[in-house]
Amino acid sequence: HAGSQVPDLSPEEVKAALVPQAVAMLPSLKLAAAAALAEKTKQEEAVQEHLQMMGKCPVGFEWLKAEGGYRCAGGSHFVCDG
């Protein structure tokens, strides 16, 4: 900003100012991470339930987690998880 003065702080002073702020944020970050993990787990459980209802792939192979979904153990079939 024009005309604003930024104080000259040593690295130690910057660290001393930022550490308490970071420590104060940790509980909120932990809660957010736990909520995100719970949601991901819930979605994964729903996908697993759907795969159980579908059964094995058309030629009898089990479904294995792959990027973006599930691929049958035979490698020929894919189910998107989105």
C-alpha cells in the first residue's frame, strides 16, 4: 500500500509473532481435517456398498481401487467412483 510502513523485523521476531497464531489455528485445522476424512470415509462406504450389490465384474473378478474408481482384478472393466 502506498505510504504504509513495514517494520523491519528479524526472523526471530517474525517467528515469535507467527507461532502463537499458528498454534491457535491448530484445533480448527484438526477439526476440518477430521470432518473431511469422515466425509471421504462415508463416500467410500457408499461406493463399497454399491460394489457389493453389483457383485463381481462380468467375468467374475473382484473390484480393486484405482485412480478415479475401481478396476476389476482382470483389468478389463472399470467403474467410476464419481
